[in-house]
Amino acid sequence: MLTFEDLKGSRVELVFGEQELEARHVLVVLKHDGKWLTTVHRIRGTEFPGGKAEPGETIEDAAIREVMEETGVTIGKPRKFAEYVVHTEPPFCKAVFTAEVTGIDEQPELFETEGALWLTDDELDSCTTLSFHMKDKGMHELRNWVERHAD
């Protein structure tokens, strides 16, 4: 487990592997053809796609839906590989997934974002519009995990 403080001062625990925490938030970290799938949130900036599960929705289905809504990218075989627990009041848990890209809609109907932004490692590392979420120690570790476990 990795414990650190995010840029807003909240304690964060990043746990790899299967845990049994009640995650109702999702984050999808995936690399396809050498580029990371990100999106530009109109308020927060550039970040990995994610969001909240709707009532009655599994977290796997939430991951698929959030990626489609925010980027126009269809994913398959979502694989949960970590949990990202933010100790705010109340605390919340994000289930972190990676997945396979199965389709890309070049002109999607978007919600809350400006669509897919595919970035190379160097582009992501030098991006000046990253959301505060993307600047913490945990995001670097999540990227490393995806790189090490790419099929």
C-alpha cells in the first residue's frame, strides 16, 4: 500500500490487487497504441476518465459508461487492478481499471468533457493542463502498473 497526501491535503491510500472496499467511483487508466487515454474536463483539466457509478450499476459497467461518455471510446474487458481511497469527509474509494479499446467514435456526444485526448508518455509528463488529481504520486504508480502489466 502506498500512502501519500494529495495536492488538496487529503490522505490517500493506493492499494494494488483485489480489495473488498465499497467503491462507487471509477477511474480508467489505459494505454492504447503507445498513447494514454485522457480527457479534458472543462473545470479540472486533463485527466484519466472516470466518475461515479449510478444506482444499481456495477463498477465495471460504470467504468465502461464513463469512458464512453467522456471520450467516445468503447472499452471491453475492464480489469480492476487497484483501489484509490481518498480520506475526505466522508472518505470515498475509486476502483481503478484498465481495459482494452474496442472502438473509437470520432464524433461522440460528450458529457462534461471535451472528448478523448490521446497522449504519449512525454506529452503526458509535460502536459501543463493536468487536473490536480493527475499530479499526485498515485497517478505515476498507476501508470507504472499499467505499463508493467500490458498484454
